[in-house]
Amino acid sequence: MKRFLTVAAGAACMALSTGAFAQFGGTHTMDATPYQFNVRGGILVPFDSDLRDLSDVWGAIGLDYRFSKSLLKDGETYASFDWMGRSLDGQPYNVFPLMLNQKFAMEDGQNYTFVGLGVIFFDGGPSDSVFGGRIGAGRMLNASTFVEAALVLSGEAGTRNPSNVGVYLGYRF
């Protein structure tokens, strides 16, 4: 199963990059200069029953780093780094997703969807890193505040699977 997920994830990356390169015109290059930062905080529920046995509800803090130019024509490209854990006192079973994401605004300008791919670091004894992805939707409450719901999927990291679903409240700088 792990081998199938790795192959599927690789195929998804290739499909996303092919679409991105097809929309490039001429000598357009990605500008990785930070344009905007977002900070998010929220709660999540892990899918793995062993992780739910540790705590039913986990906390999460995230930072988004939006690039000034998007990889895809109609959207925003940003990198996200999150900490997801059951406690702040350094106990094991923390999840650290590092993702490259693409956000797409809906016609009303307030709602949006996003998709991301990257690596998930997990210190769930033994520590491991796996390929993962995230998908979700959000809504801008005003010019700076937003809410999001996100589904994070990954393969097994060691003997556990850090996949989860969460809700977040965020602030855009």
C-alpha cells in the first residue's frame, strides 16, 4: 500500500507540474520573494485510532508564505508549514507538514479552495517522513481574517498514519 501511495503521489506531482509549465509563457520564472504571510491556529482530529487514543482533539498552528507570482495562472501559490500535536510539552506524536499549495478563489471572491503537496514529518516513534497532501476550503471573513477546513492525507509513518481533518482561524498580514 505504501508503494502504491508513493507512485500515486509522484503521478500527482507530475500532473500538477505539467499543468503549471503549460501555462507559462516565454521566459516567465517563479519569483520566490515573500509577498504575504498568513498565521493559522485550529483544532484537528486524527484518523488513526491509536493517535485518537492519545487525544481525541489535537491543536495546530500554521504559517503560510505566499509568493508574489503564482505557478498557475488563476490562483495563489504559497508554502505552508504546520505543527500539529496533542500537547505543547514536547511529548512525541507531533506532525509537521511542509507543503507547496495552490489556492483558487471562487467567483464571489470570499470563498476559496486549495490543494497542496509535500512532505510530512512525524515523530511518532520511530520518527519518519512521508509524502502527503492537503485539500480544503476557506472563507475570508474580512480583509485580514479567514476560516479554513483542511483534510491532510499521508501514507503510514512508521506504524501510524498522521492523516487528519481540521478547522482553522487565520490572520493575513
